[in-house]
Amino acid sequence: MAVTALLAVGPAAADPVTDGASSAEVGSAAGTYGLAPDLAAAYSLAEQEARWQGVPLWITSGYRSWSEQQSMWDSAVAQYGSPAEAQRWVLPPDRSTHVSGTAIDVGPYEGAAWLEANGSTWGLCRTYANEWWHFERVTVPGGTCPPMVADAASR
């Protein structure tokens, strides 16, 4: 009941590589700053449980400003050769859930796999089949995660 009350606050990709940074460096850099309150609370509770179980888990990317997302979008279009292909991996700022503070990317892979298996306890779900690192709060705590979509372009 306390978890549900805590998560009731607020409205119901990114490169996951951390370039060798420690979990403390990654966590302090990405953290929960700018996230919707319900997502920040849900992630914090999940991360505490993961840590208690000995599973490494941290945010590699959370909230992004419009300009940060635009820069990522521009780079992806250049890298993949077209907006259609780029949007499979990165969305423009007007469509990105990172810009609204309602998405997180997590790492390492072990932590993401743990979150995929356990995240619905806090309403956290992996949303894209092609991004093992991308999670959003898309169900109620203890609910069932909806089926993943193929990629960001599928939304």
C-alpha cells in the first residue's frame, strides 16, 4: 500500500553505453533529475530492491532537454541515412518520452534484464523490443506490462 501511494504522484534512446564509467558516476550524471515524479519514485524503489538483491542497475539516460534530443536526432539521421531509419532508434524531440521526463534508459544489461522481469511491481516496463535498455511507467504498480512494440517508429 505504501508503494502504491508513493507511486500515485504525477501523471501516469539513446546510447546505453556508459564508456567504462562506474555505476556511481553514471547514476550521479543521469539520476532521476527531470523525470516525472511517478517515474522517479518507481525507479528509485526498483533500484533499491535490485541493489538489495545484488543486481547492478543505474540510469544511463533519463530526462533530456529539447536541444539534447534534437542533437541526438540530427546525429541519428546522419548515421542511419534517413529519418525513417533513424526513428527506429531515436525520436525527434516532439515525440521523445525522454524530453517529457517519462522514460529512462538503464544499464548494465544484467540490471535491465532484472528490471524487465521485475519492473511491473513498480509499473515499469520495457517498451521497445529493439532496445533492452528503454523503460517507461506504462502500467500501475503490480499491473501487467503491455506488449512491446518493435521500435520507437512503431509508436
